[in-house]
Amino acid sequence: MPNQPLNPYTQINQGNTEASRTARHEVADVKAIRTKLNVSQAEFASAMGTSVDTIKSWEGKRNNPTGLAAKVLATIRNNPDFFNEIASH
């Protein structure tokens, strides 16, 4: 059997090459964001469309926000007025 090149994923896993792109996402400090906004966990959960338990889990670092929630939190962190926009709907 001739030597066939390894598929790219195998090469990366074996340390023969590096991934061409890597994504790095900073995990939002949910408690710091909420505290800066001066809102309760219940108010924050309502605006984010999630439960108070989820907010507690994020704040306690047991789980991290992902997907759209992570993007919304990053937007709120960079533009706190955005929170008022989503809270009013």
C-alpha cells in the first residue's frame, strides 16, 4: 500500500501540523456585567430570556454562556446601553 497523506485532522491530532485557524473567545464575567448594570439576577435573566438558575450557573463559573448568549453578553459588556434595549422588549 503506498504512503498516503494523512487527513488534516489526523495530522493536527498527531501534532504534525497546526490548525490554520483557531478561535479564541473570552468568557464574559456575567456577575461583573450584571453588577455594573445594577440589576438583579431575576431582571438580568428576564432580559436575557433565560432562567435565574442559568444566571447563577454562569456567575458561579459552573457553566459558560455559549452561542447567541455569549455574543449578547459581549455586546452588553462593550455597550451597556444595549441591555436597556433588550430589557424593554
